[in-house]
Amino acid sequence: VLLKNCDIDGARTRGEFIRRRVEGLQDEQVGQVTLSLGAAALRANESVEELLARSDRALYASKHAGRNQLTLAQD
């Protein structure tokens, strides 16, 4: 998800809101549904590919840390 005119704190707030909503869902076949997220803010002179790579690394950090959480990309 790309958030226009949103800083990293806003992304954290929105991401946590979505994560908590998903966490409350139940599926008959799989049980409780959770969501792992990674977020990054676009840096000056950064390419879209670099932004996506940092966000992807943050996502995998969430998964490796136990899932069902939001990790912010490190600057």
C-alpha cells in the first residue's frame, strides 16, 4: 500500500489499525487470521525499487520476529 502525504508515524498508525482489525478476524478453515507488515518512508533521491526493498526487508523482519506485527524500515 502506498500512502501519499503520510510520514512514517502516520504509516505506523494506519498499519497498526489495519493489523488489529485483521487480527480480530476468524476463518472457519484456518482459524485466527493475522497480518505481518513492513513500512518505509521514501527518502530523498531514493528510487522506488530501493523503497520497496527496504519495506520488504521490514516485512520479513516482522515475520521472523513472530508474525502479526508491524516493523518500520531502518534509515
